[in-house]
Amino acid sequence: MEYFLGALVAVVIVGAALGVKIVNQAEVMIIERLGKFKRTLNPGLNMIIPFVDKPRPILWRTRVTNLKGRDGIREQHSRTVDLREQVFDFPKQSVITADNVVIEINGLLYYQVTDPRRAVYEVANLPNAIEKLAQTTLRNIIGELALDATLSSRDEINGKMRTVLDEATDKWGVKVNRVEVQDIDPPVTVREAMEMQMRAERERRATILEAEGVKTSKVLRAEGERGALIATAEGARQSKILRAQGEAESITVVANALEKEQMKPADYLIAMKYLSTLAHIGRAEGGDKTVFLPYEASAALGSLGGLREMFNKDGGAS
């Protein structure tokens, strides 16, 4: 009897130990009763019926690349489903662009399990399924783009991939948060052609900038010369205007003086011309200077006398 009681107590203790399940934070456990889904255990202390309820074993296989560049398979055995955001690095693959250029591309995918039940029962191997789906989706997207668009449209590629993957993995209870394309490696010949193209483009821009500089220099020089000519012409115009104003004022003064002395303008001009001629004769080279005066010169001499009287009056007045 004592042995029976001892065995019963041992069975109870073992059953209680098997019935207690502790689940860590950010994890859940799938419980099956006699092979059928029963419930999901949340983080903390949980109780199940021993030998009837069992945790669902989970085996996920993912392909990884070792340090030597060789691909391998990593098996992950677990009895819980991790609800944290996972980072999946899908390996580099060869894809063909719309203009038939073979490039190698790889990227990162961030996903999170939102429904553990569907993640376990709706797909056999969740990481492998996500990897294959990401590869096929990437091939389809790159196949619609030319090489130049592929190299310059990473954000567009990331957005399209995230949308397609999120819709496709929704039935698996997975939420795809972000997709990041890492490396895009075109062939060596294409890279060399691109470098030549960029070099030619830089040279073209340098030539354009130099031509624009020469053009700007010529325009500025022409504008400077035009401004100088305008300033010179404006100075000459102002000089002529001032000279004309001075002559007009001089003529006005002379006219007033002639009117005051009641002397004819013609007599005044003859007298001034006579004085100018005498000065010229006086400066002429040679010995004897003989001057012939016409018979009518008496009128000119009379004008000269009147002019002298006018100057004497003005001098005396002043």
C-alpha cells in the first residue's frame, strides 16, 4: 500500500510538472490536444492537461551563407513562436532587367508574426516561404524596370516589394514592415560603360560651364564698353551744350552792348575781323610788311574807332 501511494504521489508530481508551462515575454506557445489545435498560451504561467495537451513542435529551416561564401541550411527547433520583429537577409540572386541586363541584388526584410496559429498551420516553413516569395517578387519588379531605373529607384522597389509581400503573407499571419534593397551589382562591362558615360557627362558639363563663363565675360565686357561710350557721348553732349550756352550768353552780352552804343552788328563783325587780321599780319615772318587798304576801308576804320570808344566806356564804367 505504501508503494502504491508513493507511486501515485510521484505520478501526480510528474503530471503537475508536465502540466505547468512558463512562456517568456514576446512569445506564445501553440497547444494541441490529441493532435488538434486547442489554444495559444500567452506569456507567463500556464496550466495544461498532461499527456493530453502537448506543445506543438516547430521546425523552421533557413538558408544562410557562411564566412567562406557557401550556402547552408540552418534548422531552428522551438516550442514557442517569437512575436518580435525579425530581420531576414535574403541572399544575393541574379535578376534580369527590362533591357536584358543581368544584375545581382540582395536585400533585407523585416517581418513580424501577428497570428501565431496561422504562422504554424497555414505554411509549412515560414522563413523559407518568405524567402522564396521575396525572391520571386523581386524578379518580377526588376523585370519591369530598365537598368537606369533600377539603380535610381530603390525607394520605389522597396515600396512595391513591401506592398506585395504584406498582402501575400497576410494569410500566414505575418506583417511585413519594411523591405530594404542592399546591393545592386551590374556586370563589369556595364559598370565600365557607366563610368565612361559619367566621365563624358562631367566633361560635357565642364565645357558648358566654361562656355557660359566666356559668354558672361563677353556680355559684361560689351556692357562695360557700351556704358563707357554712353558716358563719353553724354560728356561730349554736355560739353557742347555748355559751350553753346556760353556762346549764346556771349552773343547776348555783345548784342546788348551794340544796342546800347547804337552800333550796327555788321560794323562790329568787320572791326573784329580787322583786328584778327592785323594780329595775324603782325605774327607773320619776314622783313617789311606792307598792307594795302581798299578805298572803302574808311568805313571799317570808323567801325574800329566806334569799337574802341565802346571798350573805353566799358572800361571806365568798370
